[in-house]
Amino acid sequence: MIRAIAIDDEPLALEVIRSHAGKVPFLELTAYFTDAFKAIDHLAREPVDLLFLDIKMPDISGLELMESLQQKPMVIFTTAYAEHAVQSYELNAIDYLLKPFAFPRFLKACHKANELLQVKQNNKQAANDGLFIKSGYEQVKIIYNDILYLESGGNYMSFILADGRTILSRLTIIDALALLPPAQFLKVHRSYIINKQRVDRAERHQLHIGKSVVPVGSAFNITML
């Protein structure tokens, strides 16, 4: 069960979320707020798994609110404006719902959150040396040190392993980053995450990892290698 709260300065928008949430069997909407600061106080006392969060609100935006949280839950942004989509995904948003959104679109976003929560729960039970991912109908354990890099292809991630295997999982690059230890893995391109321990040689616009060459995007900082 996903425990969630909704934050939106428009009462009618909250009512839509409440109505949709009541139809999702694996979602429990525990509270809802028109005042973002009251929501922040609530989260400090009662952490949740997921936020439904408006972006344009008085005094503090949804993006600023999310950045302010020390313990960041999953987030689905809800907004009437499309221009903040890129920035929202930089904050590892699960989804970005443009108002007005119908129930099928809302349910799709909830399913994405539920899949990621299940993977996270499985990984809590796993050893600290790896993670479980869903590949097809199976849960496959991957050892962190065996990963060379990850490559995104739409809503799928390819895990490229040192033994020559490639494991495909239905994850976005945002989902994958949320599952990997940030001390070891780094996003270097909009489609690539690398294992810093596996880099053999670094050049300005590319990295050599084993027999592969991984591009480095101009907006990404590889001085953290």
C-alpha cells in the first residue's frame, strides 16, 4: 500500500485527486493540504511514500518544496503548466500530470509509483552489495560492482554487466538513479549512468569502460569521478 498526501492551493484540484485516489486499491491518501507549509510540518512528523504536488503555489513552489525536504518521498507533480517538466524530472519525479487529467492517466502514474516502491522494498531486503530489478516476469539480483553502465531507451533501462550480459528492465533513468547508490553511480548523459569504479579512462566528451565508449553530455560534470 502506498501512503500519500496531496498538496495544491486549489481546493477543486485537491478534490479531483481525492476522488481519483479513492478508486486506486493500492493507494491510501492520508491527508491533503492547500497550505504548503502545513504540509511540510506534517511530513516532518509523518513521512509518506508519495506526494501529489502542485508546482505553482503562493509563497513556495512545488519544486522549491521538494528541494527543501531532507527525506524526499516519491513525487508526482500536478500542474496546469508544461514548462517545468524538465526541472521536475531533474528532481526524480515519478510523473508529471497536466491538469485537467482523467482517471486513466492518474492511474498510470500511480502504477509507476507502485512498481518503484515494490522494487525499493525488495532492495531493502537484499544484501548491501546489490539490488533486485524486475526483468520480464522475474526479479533479478544484480551486484553493484558487476555493473559497467546503464543505458536508457525510453521507459526501459539496459544494465550492461562485466560478464557480457545485458539485463533489460522497465525503468526510466530517473527510477534507476533512485535505486543506485549515488556514491558509486553517476549520470553522465541524458541516456547513460556509469559505475564510477569501472571507468578506465576519462576524456572530455566520453568515458572508456571496458570495451565500451560512453558519451558525456555537455551539461554533466564528470569531475566527480
